[in-house]
Amino acid sequence: MDSFVATRSRMPALEERIRANPSAFRMLTGERPTGLLHLGHYFGTIRERVRLQSLGVETFVVLADYQVITDRDTAASVGDNVREAVLDYVAAGLDPDRTTIFTHSGVPALNQLRLPFLSLVTEAELRRNPTVKSEQLASGRALSALMLTYPVHQAADILFCKGNLVPVGKDNLPHVELTRTIARRFNDRYGAVFPEPDALVTDTPEIPGLDGRKMSKSYGNAIALSMTPDETAATIRRTRTDNDRRIIFDPAGRPGIAGLLSTAALCTGSTPEALADELGDKGSSALKDLAIEAVNAFLADHRARRSEFAAQPGLVDEILTAGNLRANAIADATLDEVRDHMGMAYANRQEPVLPTRPAG
């Protein structure tokens, strides 16, 4: 918590630096494609990505498909989730001409950076990471090596392109801190290669779901950006509330009511307290009606743009192909630089010439 408070206190100065010289920053962000993107993603990070892109910050977005299997046995549906995410990105305003959208599995050199990075951290440091602990608890599975080293994978995602700006919420701040540690240790051991990235904490670091817990695909309390208006209404109406007709904002005592109020407030630009005062004694049914209207109105333009993009054959493939090509070129150059500093540049690295098979 102290680290989070200290980071928040540095945000005004960081924002001033970004606005004064946006081209000095290279931002890396992204997510695991474990399901459909939802309102928590939009308010928590996607909206911030669009803002920074518009300011002129060079932007990279990774769909970390390899990391899907950190806490599950299968990568089923990952391809569909990647494609759906790309549609949500462009519908939200990310421009593939200004933002590099790529997949983790499509950039081999990025993954090779993990090997030297793994030598720079201890097992104890990885086990202390809050995300490792929370994801293991949520999965109910034994801790896999992939999950244990998940923070190092994220460091490679950030540092392969020498990212120096990472928008995060409170939960992901430890990943940026570990990335800074890895960059510093590499530079101290082998020579200066990597920047120590700044964490940019968003104004909405934690988005409550419909049940009052953090909005999450795994909790089933989220409104997907790709939902239809009818699907949105059905999801909101299923939210468990209570029989008290008086609507008040009490996250601890009435989490379902608080989650609906928070969702409606985000979509209307109001506050949960103001909406609660407006509803008074009208009960949870009126609250759900308000939330449905607020969410559907907020997402109407996004859904319209999304439908237009989805109707363009090959668009998603074109975006990912171009993004992967650019990410590969950058990752290859970074890996070459890393090898040089580590004394592992033994010969010119060229495409191998395969021997011809003897005739007959």
C-alpha cells in the first residue's frame, strides 16, 4: 500500500513530463486473452491507452496468449479471444497505424529474453508477488513454474521494446516494480541496455464488478464490451441484490447494490452516492433499470464501430500480421543487443543455409 501511495504521489509530475514530450515515451500494456474484454478493461486501461496514443506516446499492446496457460490446462478459445480483443481495441479508438498490436506467441525473440532475466531474480522474490499468490489461490492448482515466473514474462513484454511507461492499476504495480529491478540488475551486470519503466497509475485503479468484487472474467461479474443490449440487460438483472428498498452506497454491507451503482456511475460520469440519492426508496429493480440504460447508452457507439470493423474480412489478420512483424523486428534488435552485452555474439547471425539433400 505504501508503494501504491508513493507512486500515486508521483503521477502529476509524470503526467507533466508526458504532455511536455510525449515522443520520449514508449508505452507497453496488454492482457491475457482468457475471455472477452469487459467494462473493467475499458475504464481500467483501454481508455488510458487511447488517451496516451492521442497525445503522441508510442504505444504497444500485447495479447499475451502464451500466458493463458499459466493457470489452466488448455489454450482453447484463445484464438477467438484474441480476435475479439482486436475488434474491441480498434472500436475503442486504438489506431493500428499508431499502435503496435501483437501476440506474445508471434514474437520468439521476446521469449528468449526471459532466460537472462530469470537469472536476475530469486525464487523468494517471485513467490512474494501478489499476482502469483492471488492467481494460484483462484485456480486451486499447484503452483506451476510458468505461473511462478509470470512476472518475469511480463518484464520481458515491457523491456523487449524498451518500454518506459506502463499504465497499471494497484494490483499490477508490483509487476512494474519487479521489471524496474530486472532492468537495473541487467544494466549493472552487463551494461546499460534497458530503461527502468515508470508505472502510470490510472484514475480508476480498481473497477468493481456487478457483485461488488473486482470486475473479472473469472468471477462472472463483468459486462463484456461485445455484449448486445439484451445480453447486457439479462446480465444486470441476474445480479444478486437484497430486499431493502432504500438504495445506499455501502460496498461492504450491500455489495450487489454498490456494484450496480458503481457501474452506472462510471457509464454516466456521476458518482455512486449521487445515483443512490436519486433513487432513494425505489428499490433494486429501479437501480437495475438505471444501470441497464446507463451501460447500453455508454456502449452504443462502441458497438456500432465494432460491428463495422467485424464486417471487414481479413481486418484482424492484417492488424496482427503488421503488429507481429514490427514487434519481431524490435525484439530481434533488442536480443542482439543483449547478446552483445553478455558476450554471446559469437558470429554474425544470419539465416541458416540448409544443406541440399543428395539426389537419388
